[in-house]
Amino acid sequence: MQVHLSEEFWDQKYQQNKIGWDLGEVSPPLKAYFDQLENNAQTILIPGGGNSYEAEYLHNKGFKNVFVVDLSKKALKNIEQRVPTFPKNHLIHKNFFDLQMSFDLMIEQTFFCAIAPNLRQQYAAKTSQLLKEDGKLVGLLFDAPLNTEHPPFGGSKTEYINYFMPYFKIELIDNCYNSVENRLGRELFCKFLKK
């Protein structure tokens, strides 16, 4: 299966407001995780962040080193307009796989399910490469089959463990108890520590 998910594809989604994955607010499981974070100096990346209410929430809590990378200029412009105090140079218009920086923490929120499934092993490797020593990947993965021809692409706990185990110690991958209603029973909360 060949899936073409270009910059134009994603820009069009945002321009036409065909963004069913967008909750319009910070995801409750991630909000609960953010609320217990103490080090607001750590560098945090939200890949494929889209409108990134997560970045906005962290920014408003005093986290000054939050970065969003996305292929869609429109999505990044939405953040800029909604959160004028968010540093513009922390909104990175680039393909995640071309990013050359380093971070303490990466937040997974509907990016993994948006990339073509044949890139999943590459995603795990790139995530490890971008994280500093003792860096963490934390977030949500769908635990459901979903679609095969277009995003969101689903998956399973076993599949995800196989992708990430070469690069990460799996600290947690379990059913989410505090998902939004339409995702309840279909999300896994994950916490992976870079090996």
C-alpha cells in the first residue's frame, strides 16, 4: 500500500477543517501527565502537533522549551494566532524525519497514527535519535484497527512493543482510564525510556 501524506494533504485538511482527530482541547490523559511534571526547563517536542493544545497547555503552565514540528503551515499558523506569546521559532515547519535537534521529552498525540504505517519502525528509531540520554517518549497510541487506506491508522499493543523495544525500555503501555468518551477503550497510555 502506497500512502502519500504530503504537506499539501495536511494543509488542505486544516483549511477545510476536516480534522476529526482534533479534540479542541488538551487530551485528558496528557493533561494529567503534564500536571505532575516539575521540571519546566526541560526541552519538549510534540511531533506532528497540528493545532497542539498540548503545547499551549504546557506553555501556559510556564514550560518555556516546548517545540512543535509539523508539515502543515496552516496548523502552525493556527497555534501562532491562538497563542501569540508562544515563541515563533519553536513552531517548526518541517518533516519530523528531517529534524536535527535533541529533547528531554517527546509527546505522542495522534502523530504515530497519521504517518504511513511503513514508517513506524523509522519513527521509533528517529524518536530515539532525537531524545537525549534518559529521554522519554510519552503519549497515546490507538489500540484499535482503524483504517488501512488513510489516517488514522490503528494498531495494537503487541505491534507497538515490537517497534519500540529495540530503542526503549517500556516503562508503561496500558489501557487509558481517562480518555475522552469516543476514544475510551481504544487508547493506550505509553511511557518509554530511551535505552
